[in-house]
Amino acid sequence: MILTVTMNPSVDMMYAMDKLELNTVNRVSDVLKSAGGKGLNVTRVAHQLGSKVMATGLVGGTVGAYIEKDLNRSDIEHHFSQIASESRNCLALIHEGNQTEVLEKGPTISKEEADSFLELYRELLKQANVITISGSLPQGLPTDFYVLLVSEAEAAGKRVLLDSSGQSLEEVLKNESKPYMIKPNTEELEALMGVSIKTDESLKAVLGESLFDGIPLIMVSMGADGAFVKHNETFFRVKIPKITVVNPVGSGDSTVAGMAVAISEGKDISECLKLAMTAGMLNTMEAKTGFINPDKVDEYLSKIEVTEI
């Protein structure tokens, strides 16, 4: 089973409008509303790929109840830890070819609530073979909270796919316990390492730094250019075909979902990379975030090129 962790989930609302006008009323007819957060995008896509998956994290209030109800509608298993405060709402305004996002910070988590989640997490680890940890931490949790989650999973002999950035990622990288995979993009790598990355050779040099020691799989997402991957001591270039992009939001989460499914099924590295990139591509072809059409998987899987460099 795949266990997905979303510490700061949300209800995501997407409003599509011809034009956004300031200081007046804007009416919309096309509204999409769903349980959101990077980890829940991973959950949905893994479920659509036919894998057994369970979502966990923190939810509270009527917004939290909606998140659970929405997952129930999709027949997705979940076991969240309850908090006293309301979970957050996030709003995306689609207008004139642009996307304007309004994101709530979310609740502040108490030490007692954090401890309760850790107890639940330890129990759920027993059922899982792959764990994904995605997104930002809510207020109140220490920046090294993901270090605890990775350490617990490593002690239980489980592989962790971590998709985070900034200080929470840096804390994990500096710790002795390592995730199986991280998935930064080039901009996040540049911010983390304080260098400019323009070529494959500069990418190789950066990923060879001691900060990344002990991480078997590093997947650097590069949008339409595919991905650059370090697996143990081997480097790969992953190329994808040209496609018509409808909504790119959530494609990174879908990539993580594809990788989690492939790893849980025991596929080799080439097959893992192909399924990961296929899931990411298929997400961009859908209007909804964190959704794919499973019927198209085989077609696009055959179009992914994985080359050792």
C-alpha cells in the first residue's frame, strides 16, 4: 500500500472567468471544487492508476470534513488526525490565459496535535511499503518535522518519496536518515545550493555534492524538457513528447504518484521513470488538478525515452 502524507491539505476552488475585473463584482459559472494539497493530488492519481493508497495528514472543522467527504466520493481510503482549527481553502482564478492564486496559510498546529499525528503515522506505516510526503508544513510544526517522518519510515524499512522545498527539505538533507527519492526542479536546486544551473554537467556537479549523499534517487523536473535523474551513481535523461497542455498544475504531484506506484510494484528504474513522467504528462492534459485518464497510460508510456548519460 502507498501512504500519502499531506500536513496542510485544503479545499481547492477553481473559478474560470473571461476577465478578472478589480473593484467590482465578478460572476463565474464554471467552478471546480475538490480536496487539495500536493499530497492529495498524489493520492488521487495513484488511485486512478489502480494502486491501493491511503491518505493521511491533519484536517479540522467543516473544511476538513469536506476534504474527507470528497475523498469518500472517489472511494479513496483515508485516515486523518483531527485538529481543533479549520483546514484551509485555496482559490485559483483562471482568467485571460492567466492563473491568479489566493492561498490561505492554514491552521496553527499545537504540540499535542502534532504528537497525536505521529502516533497515527507510526501505526499506518505498518500497512505501507511506500510513503509519499508532499508540500509545505502548517504553522506550529517545527521545520524539521519531516525529519521525524523520514526517520520513522526508515526505521520501519519503508521507502519515502519526499516532494518539498526550502528549509523543510534542507533539514531532511542534513539529517542522517534519508528519503529514497527527492524531486526538486532546477529553480529549487539553484535556491538550495546558491548556484546557477544551465547544463547537464552543472546538474551532475550539483547532485554530486555531499548534501545529497545517501539519497538513491533524485529526479529533477524540467517541465516540457522532461527530467534529469540521478539513480545511485548513474545519470539519466528522460524525454517526453510534445503535448497540448490544458492545466499544468499538479503535474509534479502526478509524477510522484506514478513513481510511487511503479516502486510499490517492484518495477526497474527505467519503468519507474516512464510511469512517473507519463502520469505527470497526463495530468497536464486534464482541466482538473491531480487527475489523469488511466485509459491513455499505455499510449503515452511508449513515447517516453529514458537514456543513460
